[in-house]
Amino acid sequence: MVYSWLNNIQYRLLPGRCILCRGDSGRNRDICPPCEQTLCASWPHCRHCGLPGPTDTAFCGHCSTREQSFNCCIALAPYRQPLDGLITDFKYRRRLSSGVVLAQLLAQRLRNHYLHDSWPGALLPVPLHWRRQWRRGFNQAHFLAAALARELQLPLQANALQRGRHTPNQQGMNRKQRQKNLRGAFTLECAPAARHIALVDDVVTTGTTAGLISELLLDGGATRVDIWCLGRTPPPRVGPR
């Protein structure tokens, strides 16, 4: 309540500026209505793993051949333009205003998703190794989880997960390479604060990290893990042979 009131005062004194087109947003949010409509347009995807595809489906081809340890993956949008640029600005250039707006938009999508489902009892961010967090200056997943916890009035369990082993950057790796790279990288420092957990990250690519941590949480006492993210990477295009 107080947070919302202060936020409204701030925007009355300093009008919002759109994080996408850089024009005046004309409202109490740093994104204008046309850019929000572009960013949050509906898109066909698998309702289980969140993978973008040609049509909406309950279980895509990937899910039918691979058992997932998480219950569902809910993303704001596919990881492509214009979302990929906003996440890059937020994650690598510390444009935190982009992170705040993206968390607000994801919160809207989550409210719609959980209209007929039970909310998670706690939010856990995917951890960064201390070395990478020191270089970057912050953990983008923790920033998003904290913003979502405020927006949705849900508990944040920030330090339950730790990344104890430094691993090479996974960009360009396939699923098997990512599994090998992440083996033993995460530890659960304490029991999950709820049976139903939401695991928060900025981007889900192959689902390897989400799957490994979900298994860890289920082994630690959770009974359901939902994945929340800003971007879900589309499957790679296969060219003509």
C-alpha cells in the first residue's frame, strides 16, 4: 500500500519514460501502452514448458519425449526482439528501470495464469556464483524475484539456493553440454519455505538449469515447482538440408 502510494507520487513529479521507444509513457509506468501491447502480445507456446511454437499445446514434442521436473514454465514473451534487448540492457548494463517494468508486466501475466490455480507459497531466485555476481554487480534473478514478491505480495526466500561451483558461460551450449556443465553446481542450503515454489530467472533457454534446480527442490521437500521467467528462448531453426 505505502509502496504503491509512493510510486504514484514519484510519477506525478517525474512523468514516466518508455523503456522501449524512449518517449513519454503518459502514465504511472515506464512503458507506453502501444509498446506494452507489442511486448505483451499473445504468442503460441507449450503450456507445460513454455517453449514457443506454431500453435498452443498442452505438451509440445520436447515434453512428450522428455520428462520435466517442474510443473510449468510461465514467461512474459519469447526471447527475441524487442524483449532480448531490454533484458540485455537490464542484465549487462544495469538499466534497472527495465527490470522493474518487465517484472510488473510479468506480474500481470502471472495474475491471469493463477486465476484458476493456487499461488506458490514462496519465490526463489536462481543463484549466481559469487564471482559472476561480483563482476556483474548484482543478481538479475534476485532483483526480479524481489520485485515480483512486492508486486504479488508473496514471500521471498532469497538464500535457500547457492551456486557453489563456478561454471563457464553456457551461451551456445546444447542441453547435454549444459547438463554436464551444471553438474553439482547448485546446493540447497535449507528446506524450501513452502511446498509449492516459484523459481525465478530472467531467461529459460533449454530448461536445463530450471530442471536441475527443480529436482533439488523436490528432493528437499517441495511438492511442486513452477518456473517464472521474462524470456523463453524459441527452438533453433532447422534450415533446409
